[in-house]
Amino acid sequence: MDRQLIRQLKQIVGERYVLSDPAEMYVYECDGLTLHRKPPSLVVLPETAQQISEIVQLAEGRSIAYLARGAGTGLSGGALAVQGGLILQMSRMNRILEIDLDNRCVTVEPCVVNLDVSKAVLPHGFYFAPDPSSQMASTIGGNIAENSGGPHTLKYGTTVNHVLGLDVVLSGGRIVQLGGKSSDRLGYDLVGLFVGSEGTFGIVTKAILRLSPIPQKVKTFLAAYSSVREASQTVSDIIGAGIVPAALEMLDRLTIQAVEDSVYAAGYPRDAEAVLLVELDGLEAGMERLAERIVALCRQNAATEIRIARSNEEREKLWAGRKKAFGAMGRLMPGLYVQDAVIPRSSLPELMPKINAIAAGHGIAVANVFHAGDGNLHPNLLYDGQDPEQIQRVLQAVEEIMKLCVDAGGSITGEHGVGFEKKDFMPMIFSPEDLDIMGRVKSVFNPTGLCNPQKIFPTSKSCGESGIPYKIQYKTLDGKTEEIFRI
């Protein structure tokens, strides 16, 4: 271990805020995608943009890789320290700096928890619309990096639609401002470019977020079905009728059983093969008419039960089951590989059975819970992480599911990001010329390539299509050569 580097880092952030014990590094060896693991060499906890600037200058001066990390709830390996190096743990930067009701915005540091933004402005009649299922833990910096979505993405859009301005630290330690409180700005949309760059452009130190007014009326439905196909057809019919709900979610039988057997039990009917959660919000005028149309479409597709939440408590209980579904699946198997493919929503009735058949063909159980309204699927593959052969079958199933979705006109990710997990699937969608252009854009912000390396771009042109094993070699802080291996 480079003791001089540790001393220099402690001079920047303070004695307490540099972690170097190898045992402490295992806390940071992965994010929410636990299949891929690699502990960093050091963890630093900065408190200001200036400290981050100095850390970046120090790391780049020594050719050391670095990346920012929030709550570690990401699901694509985006916070994985592939080349060792430094993790900048942003936990100390967790303040809400300003609530500006006149301009309907709030300024926060990157490690403010998503849900805490809404809690802070709720008494004033506002909330922060992006609501990933991890919103009780995930942080704004991570939401910005991955352009996170959530159940209400269907109507309100992803994180990028709710970020007005950013303060960021770029390569060389440059501190720059992108955007601002005004929603109409001249020049290129650099905020839009930065959001979703998965931490490969630089490090967010401050964000100006757009607030949304609390809807006048909210109505939440549960519809149960005896088949996934009937539930999927209902989704297509609702959107086809020109109705845009605030949220339109689906859970299949295995997910329902896991939720109802857990502490998150929401009262979902156990005998259903699938349930839909449909939420309308907006003006009270006209909502009953929309509700009647949705109920009619559910019945048209043979819904076995239709339930409308009669109170805010009932509504919250229905949503708690959906948002806690991933945690509930721990009852089924110790390992969970959360997928994030996207398909045209009109293809739901046709492709859902095919996805289940792919998993069954590899002897893997799959529990589906997803944003049905915009076709953002979450086939959750259940496995035992102690069984290498089972892991291999999971990875093969994932690749087949990705290809199925892309061939249907979809994409490999809707909200979790490409990260380390899906980078070798990028050639399924992008040509070498496309990837080259994206790489050139990245190099403008991150010319050294040291900011969150080995993310988004494929390791080789063939890996994503052939499943060829590969190794990545890198230098550790003490000069040793190590490697990370992926099947």
C-alpha cells in the first residue's frame, strides 16, 4: 500500500475519512448486482467539491482509477471498482441546500436520499417525481448517473426530465456548472448529456432538481388475472385507448407469492397468475370517467378481480408490495439477478411467455415484476451464488433474453444502466462506428479514462455476441498486476 498516498488523502479529507484496511474494502466490493465483486484499494469520504477536485488531481497524477459511490443500490455493477483504485464514498455530502418554491426546484448534494427530497417539500405541496423502487435508500447522485426511472416513469419520465442543473468535478479536478434554475438555456444540453453517463464523465457535487406539484386526485387499482398473457394484453389495450396512467406495473405469480409470504404482504390475491397495479393521478374532473374505462378494459381481458384502494393507507400498502418485491425474493433463493431489458409494450403478450421459456430451458426460476406501461421488464433470475454451474446457466439465460428483446425492437436497459454488467451486449444495438462516437464524447469529459473505467463500452467486439470468457488486467496501487475474470 502506498503510504504516501494515504497521507496525502488524509491531509485533504481528514484522518477519519480514509479507509485502507483490506477488511473494510469488502463493504465496497459490489453494488446491488452482487454477482460481480472487486474490492477497491482505498475508500475516501470527501465533504466538499474542492476536496473531490484535489482527490481527482492526486489520483490522475498517479494514474489511479477512481469512481464515486452513493448508497450502492445500483443494479449494473456501475459502482464496481474494476481496476481497484479509489472509491469516493459520497456519504458526507448529504444536505438539502435550498428549497426554492418560487422556481419549483430544490438544490441538493449528491448523497441526499431520493425519498428525502419529497419528504422535505411535501408540506409545501410538492414532491420529486422519479421514484425508483430503491428510493428509500438510493441517492440523487446515483439516480443521476444511471438516469433512474421507477413506476411513475410512464407519465413523468426518468431522472433526466427532472434535473435542471449540475455542479460537477471533471478530469484534472475542474469544477464546472452545467445548466441552472432556468429550464430554457442556450447551447448544447450538457445536463441531459451528463445524466445517464453512469459516472464515466465526472463526479456530481450538487444538483438542482425540478419539483412537481402534488396531484389533486390519485386513484389506484389492482386487477388480478389467471394468465400473464391476459394481463399483458390489458396493458396494451389501456395505452392503445389513449390513456396514460401515472403508473402501470405487473407482478407474476412467483413474485406475488414471495411478497405475500414476506413482511411486505400487500394483500395481493395468491391464486392469481399476474396482477396489474394501475394508478391515475391529476385533476379530479374527468378521473371517474377514465377509471370506468380502465375497469372496462380489465374486465374485457378477463380480470378475475378488480380492487380500488379506498384510502391512502390501502394505496401505500399496494405500492409497498411492489417496491419491496426484490427484497421479498430473498425468501426464494439466496441470489437474484435483476434484469432490465426493454421491449415495445405491444409485444408484451407475445414475449413474456418466451422469456419464461428461456429461463425454464436453463433450469432457472424467474420471477417477473416490471414497468409494464413502458415495456421496461425486470425478469428476476433466481440462483445459488455458491454454484458456479448455476451461475453459468444464469448468464446464458440473460444473454438469450437480451437478444430476444433487442430482436423485438427493444433495448438492453431501461433504467439500471449498462455499467459493467451489460457492456458486452452493446454491439447488439450499436455499430463499431456508434461506439467510437460515444467513446469520443466520453474522452472530452474524461480524457484520462480513469474516472469509472471499464464501464459501458465492450471489452471486445465479440464478447457480447459469443459469450467468450475474458480477463481484464490492471495495476494495483502497490504496483502488482491482478486480473478480474468474467464467464
